[in-house]
Amino acid sequence: MEIAFSYTKQRKEFGKHCKFTDGPTEVLESILPTDAYDDNYIQRNPVVTAVDTTPHYSQTEVNTERVVTKSTSMTHTEGGWPKDVDFSEQSDVKRFRKKVEKDEDYQFAMKTLVPKVERCMKQNNTVNVYEEYFDNVETEIYSEPPYAMGLAVFRDPSQITRTATSVNWHPEGSSSGKLAVSYSVLNFQDARLNNPQLSTSSYIWDVTNSNKPIVELTPPSPLCCLRYNPKSSDTLVGGSYNGTISYYDLRKPNGPAGKCGPAETSVIEKSHHDPVSDVFWVSSKTGHQCASVSTDGQMLWWDTRKLEVPIDFLILDTDCKGGGMKLGGSSLEYSTEAGPTKFLVGTEQGIVMSVNLRNKKTNNGITVFDTSAGKHNSPIPSIQRNPTHTKYFMTVGDWTARIWSEDLKTPIVTTRHHNSYLTGGCWSPTRAGVFYVTRSDGVLDVWDISHNQNEVAYSQKVSDTALTCIGIEGNTQGGGKLVALGDANGTVSLLEVCDSLARSQPNEKASVSAIFERETIREKNLEVREREVKRAKAQEEDRRKREGNQSGDCSTGLLESLEEDYLNMLKVEETDENNGE
């Protein structure tokens, strides 16, 4: 039995709008003081009381678990076939198609769908959905102050802290979104080297996923440098701490899922005797040749198809005939635009060397730059040619960055001394006058010599530890906005710089070229003036020597004449005495 009672209310009694009006002040309640309750309480002095009408809430903090995401995919090749049809057999496929095409429902569906598809195709042909309406309109970006934004942080998965020794972008740049990072402990006799849990792996990261690397490279010894092959982006070459060279082919992982072992590794007896400082792919017909340098004073050339023995070698000596000084290579630069046989080597002693394999008859093709005031006072961790004007190159060492010309032995531009030690640097691939330098206090400095040669254009604190390596994606055709920075704790920070630091300005190439030419002419004039001063000093010294010799001859003749006169006087006196007797 259901018992129900309905409550009804007239429409005028609910939903009526409130009407507010001003009225006189009215006292609703007034509580007067009284001492009737004094016996129930104890007086407290002093008394601080906060009265508020808002409710009180408690604030608590908890550390939530980190959510680790993983990207997965599925390859779909064939589908939609019945179970009794094998799509790999052409006869079964043809038989099934003939059966379906004879079906009346199939013919009706095709007659219905064809006009709709045809209409969409005509619309696509009429309107270009990919048309850029404002492609030729240039926005004014050069007046804005420079800035950089942090996009991601890639942390070394190893439990033991290691240093990010090199950062190298995929040849396709940001379109591929891949970043190769090598990790190692470079401190000599570091206690971490004896730890059996020290990982030797290096990683390839996807810039869209900082939680987990996409590929783990497993070399026999920790990698000190790692570089993509510009002709084949699936292959890499790396230099290890024990001096060996490893070649990796991502198409042949040679290991478990997600790991890639070396396809070829050099023999340690035929390799470098010190950790490999840098390695570069060189231009060749096969695309399998590379060159490496190390602090053992050797520069070796390799063929990655057969890494047992180097195909060529060169001793980094200032004088191949003897009496020279053997220098240890700390950095390497190679650019096909500058010449397929030209190399630049930065050394441990702060001296710059140029190697040209075509001039091997002259000091093995080695040209040594300034070894006095122009050299750095520390090892050169970075050396790189200007991507637009390959005749000029930059070196980073001690507290300064210096720009050189191949025509001169001395630097043409030297930055002011920074507040801390410089650990690396590189040019912007898109702007001819912009270069980046990293410092040991974790600060990134950006210089724009086309705007100001005396002051830093932009500085940003990136890490609490020393920055150790830097890599910028892109080339002269585009890119230049993503900057990857590695530090001593193995953390790689990804920054995105503003358009004013990445997009080339009007007539920038011409203006930077004019600046380089002006400084080159100025340095040449200074060299000529210095030679003239030295020649004048040498002539003055010769003149003084000649005058000294002439004055010495005169004094000698005078003494001889005086001595002769004295002897004659003695003879005369003796004769007079004899005559007197």
C-alpha cells in the first residue's frame, strides 16, 4: 500500500525577486558587560585573540608518487579479412573480392558513397587547406629583450652521479626530437670509478618524453663523446674513457629491447692511450669514416666497417722535424663547407692547431697558431667554425672566448673575462653573430657581436653545478631555438630561446662579415706595426754596438800611444843618467 501526500505551493509564494531598499540603522542586539560569570573563569594576561568570520582550515603537504608515462604503439598492416581468408595468398584475396563485388549491398553502398567522396575531393582541390596567408609578413621581433624558457629536464637514470660529457642533436633537428647524450666520470682516479655499480651506458632521449630514454647505448667503457652520422641518422660513433672507438647501428640493436650494443669496437692496443676528447664524422665516398683526438697527442682516422686498426694517424707536434712540442688534443672541429681535408684542434696547452691533409709535406699539414699572448691559459674545451663564415672560428678556454681567422696567427676578437671559468661554447646555427658559452657556476651567457662586442646580450642561471656541454639544434636553413645543456650531475636542461636570438636579422651576414674583416685588417696592421718596431729596435742595437766598438778602438790606440811615450821617456832618462856618470 503506497501512502503519498502532495505538498502544493502557489507560484506567487516562491521565486520572487528580492527587493533591497535603504533604511535607517537598527540595533538588533546589544550585550552589556556583566560580572556575573567571573567566578567561572580565570583571568589571563596578556591576551592575544584573533577574530575572523572565515572558517579555519589546516594546511598539509604530502609527496605524491611520480607518474611515469610510457609511449607505446601498434603496427597495423592488414585487417578486416574473414578468418577463412589468408590475405597473404593472392588467390584467396581475389576470390573473396569477386564474391563481395557481386553482392547487391556492396553495389548500393558504392553508389551512395562515391558522390560524397567525389564532392570532398573537389573541395580539397578547390581550397588549399595548407596555404600560408601571412608567410611573407615579417614580424618585428628584434626590439624585444632576449629571453629563454625551460622546456624539459632529462636526468641520468644511473644511481651514481655522472657528468654529461657531450650533447648531440639528431641531424633532422627538432623534427625528429632526438638527443644523444654521453655520460662519464672524467676525474682522474675518482673513487666512483672503482664502484662496481657505476653504469657505462649512454642514452638517446626524446624531447617530448623526459621520463625515460628511448634507446640505451651499452659501450664497454663509458663514453666521453657521441655523435650522429649526418649522412645516416641511424648510426652513431662514440669515444670511450679507455681510448677506444665504438660504432652503433640503431637498425641492428645487438641487444635486448630498448638497448643497443656496439656493432664495432676498436682494439684497445691500437686505440688512444687517454680518454677520447672528441670525434667527428668526415666526408668520404662510403660515409663510414671518422676522426678522433685525445690528450695522448694523437689524431686518428677510422673506418667504422673495420675498427680493428686506424686507417691513418697524426702526431700533434708543433715541429715534425724535431725540437717541437707534442700537444694533447682536447677538442676537434670539422666542417665540409670549410674543406673536406681541413681540421681544427684545440689542445690541452691552450694552443690552436690547424690540420690540412693536402699540405702533409709541410710539417705534416699542421699550422700552429699563436703560442704566446694569443693562446689560452687553460685547455680548450670547445672549438667551432662560424656556420656562415667558415673562414673564422671560435675557441673557448680559461675565462674568455676568442674569435680567430685562418689568415692570422693571433685572435681578432677576445671577449672580456667572465666571472667564472668557461667550460664550453658554440655558435648559433641560424644567426651569424650570436654564440653561446657555458660557465662553471651554472650560467649560460649569450653574446651578440653584431649588436655589442663588449657586453653579454643575455645570461641565465641554468644549474647549481658546472655546465659541461652544450648543443643547439638546427642548421643554417632553420632551427636554432632549442638549446640542450648538460651539467656535472648528469642533468640535461632543454631551453627554448626567443625569436630574436634564433631568427636571422636583415643584412646580419653582411654586417658580421664586415666586422670580421675590419678586425682582421686591424690585427694585420698591428702585426705590421709590431714588426716595424722590432726592426727599429734591432737597428738601434746594431748602431749602438758599432759605436761601442769604434769608441773601444780609439781608447785602445790612445793607451798604446801613452804607453809608448812613457817607455820613450824612461829610455831618455836612463840615457841621461848614463851620460852624467
